[in-house]
Amino acid sequence: MKTFTRPALAFFVSLAAFGALAQSSNVLRVSAIPDEAPTELQRKFTPLGDYLKKETGMEVVFTPVTDYAAVVEGLATNKIDMAWLGGFTYVQARIRTNGGVVPIVQRAEDEVFTSKFIVPLDSTARTLVDLKGKTFAFGAPSSTSGSLMPRYFLLQAGIDPEKDFKTVAFSGAHDATVAFVAASRAEAGVLNASVWDKLVESKNPNAAKVRVLATTPTFYDYNWTVRAGMDPALQKKLTDAFLKLDPANPAQKEIMGLQRASKFIATKSSNYDSIETAGKSAGLIK
């Protein structure tokens, strides 16, 4: 089986340095799974970070990491206070911390999240079954919407990626998957619906070279999670800050637009039990 990974970016700050950077009790250390390019993650977070600084009275430090596992370890070792996680990464963090981490909010959209299977415009494929024997690109191995849930739904449809695809590649991120398929590095791929919609709306040239073949059933996905042992008063302050964000408020419209959220709602750990079940079914959780 041939596997490809996205190269690590040299300017990433290590979690060790991140932890050393912000030991002050007045610093909120924030990170996110690297499901998009680091420059895009930073662009999306900057106004949110400014807002959280105003709401909490704390300095807010955001540092991208090189892979999904680093976010889990950062939360588990208290080097990160809060992180933007996919559903599967949350489950991994929940397992790693024996249920210590706490998901506080999710976007309303994350209750009914989907993934999009894509193929080149000129592909003859009309159904998922038509992808058998073709090269295929997932996102990152630990991505909920770029790997786990699409894999789970493929298995439900009688398609075993390891047996039925010619090769399986891992692009590393949703936007990279579109680039893979657009450049014929893979004959099909899958990414989350939110990133797909954003690429189409921005007239991304790679998105213009591919089309959606199929959409998955809905599942829970992203959330903001805080580390175990966070001061309950700070946890409540962060939760309340997200819940009162309103796109009708001109000062908050940019934040919500960049987060692709109509509103934030409270969430709970049990929302992600089905993700753990899918992970075990796909052999990704032992």
C-alpha cells in the first residue's frame, strides 16, 4: 500500500516551545488540528483570539502544530488550554486523558456535518462503487471528516479502502485533498463539506477542476475542547463567550464568517460516542 503524507512546515513552533512560551496563569494557550494550511488557520483564529482576550481578560496565544497527535498530547500534558478538534480527535483526547478533557461548544453546523467525495470533472464514476480499482486520497489519518467517517461509510457501502482501492494516499488536509484530485495525484478523494463549500465560494482553481460524486450521511464533528482541570470559572467564561457570539452583531460578523458558524451551541461528550463506535468499527481505535 502506497501512502503519502503532507510535508511538515518548518516554521511550526513545537509544543515544547509553546509550553515554555506561555506559563503565565494569565495566558490562554490555544491550538487547533491542522486540517487546513497553517496560514489559513491563523487567519481564521486572529479575530476570535482578539475577542476571547476581551472576554476573558487573558492574553491569548495561538500556535499551529504539525499533526493531529500533537494537539492531543498538548491537551493531555497541559501545554494547551483549549483546542479546536474534530470529533475523532476529541475521542482520542478523551481516551488519552481518561475522560478528563471537556468539549464546551460546537457550531450548530457540527450536529449535522457531512463529507464530500470528489472526482475530476471528466471522471466516468457515477457512484461510490465506481471508485473500486481507483487511486484515492483521504485527508489526515486522524481526521473525522477526511478519513474516519468517510471510511466508515465506505465500509457500510461494501467498499474496503485497503482492498478495493488501487492505492490510498493521505494528503494531510482537506484543501490538499482537492489539490491532489485536481492534479491527478488521485482519481478520487474525500473532504469535509465546510471546506468544500468555502473553496467553491472563493472560486478556488483546484475546486473548479473537480466535482462532488457523493455526500455522506450526517455525523457530529468539530468542537472546542478545554484541558482537564481547567478552573470552572474560566471554562464558563469561555463557554459563555462563544454562546453569545452573534453574526447579526457587526463587530462579531467577521468572527462567525471565518468560523463558518451560524451560531455556537453547547455540546457534551456523549455526542461523540458514535464517533468512537465508528473508530472501533474501522479498526482505528483498539
